[in-house]
Amino acid sequence: MTADLWRLASAVAVVLGAVVLIVLERFFPYTKGQKFFREGFLNDFVLYTFVQNYVLGIAISYIIEFMDTATGLSRFHLVSEWPVWAQVVFFLVAHDFYIYWFHRLQHRSWRLWRLHEAHHSTTDVDWLSGSRSHSLEILINQTVEFAPVILLGAAPEVAVIKGAIDALWGMYIHANINVHSGPLQYVINGPEMHRWHHAADAEAHNKNFSTKLAVWDWLFGTAYFPKERKPRGYGLDDDNYPSSYIRQHTYAFRSFDK
């Protein structure tokens, strides 16, 4: 399959995945009564999901091209001989390990938290919530994510496949669906644990940092998964947090007070 066909297939998979999650949210909601067109829907869907992702995609491609020109690493084709599935698994696990630790750091560093708090500002966690992330946070994380794919000489379709998996998994772990993964929750992350990461409950703060593999939280002591109750709510403890895309970006650079 050519790279163009992979891109088409990935786009179709993401759209179909979104439709499936939206339907499941209607029929099997975790939080009942949550609206589809909730507060901030257009902000997240239009500006964060489409406009920001498009602009940052171009910017990150130029950054990686500059890095490759400066280092020439891709010409060594360090992973080119691996099967495509092995390349995808390698980059998925390696980046997931990185993002776990960077995510922990974002919650511990008050400077990095200012970039990350936009992601926690929505009071209705659903399939679209994962798209709300400050552009500088995305610029850092996706450069770290995709630069190795290019610089190590991975097959062209690897970045496309990984991008689709990222999008699908991001929608899934934020989805407002009542999932019961059983023992799989100790290995694979899902809505059950990630909703607690967004919870307003004080005891849930700084817990459940994993994205795809929940095993990191269980291994490194940050798992939080009470089974007998639900979060009392979601969002930030900041009544002044703005609702618009531009102001959410500029708010990160307000005067620092720890």
C-alpha cells in the first residue's frame, strides 16, 4: 500500500472511530445527561482539532527537516530493515514511555503546568476533549514523537499509522462511555482510569499519567482507580480560566504566581 493510500485509510479510520465513540456515548454514557454540543465544542472541534493541528503539522515537518539536514541521521536507515509492524510497536512504546514522564513533569512543574492546564480546563470530558492542548505543548510532544520516526529511517507509512493510532486512542481515553476493561486496565489505558486524571477530586490529582499503556502508572506508583464511586466533576479550580482559543493560549503566559 502506498503512503497516499495509508493516509486515506488512516483518515477514514479516525472518522469512523469518532462516529463509533459518539454513538457509544449516547447509548452507554459514563456521565448521563452530558450534552454533545457542550461548552467549548466549536472551540475544540474547529480551532484545536483542525486549524491548530494543520498549522502545527506544517511547522513540525519543517523542524524535523531542519534536524535531518543538520544531522543526516535518516540516511543511515537505522530501523528501515525492520518489519513495519515492529517499527510501529517500537515507536508507540518508546513515545508512550516518554510521554508518561513528561506528563508527570507537567503536573509537577508550575511553568509546564501553565501550558498543560488548557487540556484540563474542559468541565465535560468526552471524545473531543483530548484535542484541547496548548499549541506549544503539542509542538514539543509531537516533535519529540515524530522526529525519531524520520531520523531513524522508518518506513513512510509508520508516521501515518502512528498518527492515526494517536488520534483514535486520544478520543477513546477521553470518551464519555461506561467501559469495563477488567484485567486489561492494568496494561492498556482507557476511559475508566483517564477520567480520574481529569477529575476535580483532590485525591485524584497528579495520578494516572499514562496515555496508551496503563502499565506505567501501576509500575511507577501513580495509579488511582477507585471502583465504588465516580468523580465529583472535572475541570480546573480557576474561575477566571478563559473560554476562547486565543485567550486560553495567552493565559498561559500571565504573571507567574506559584
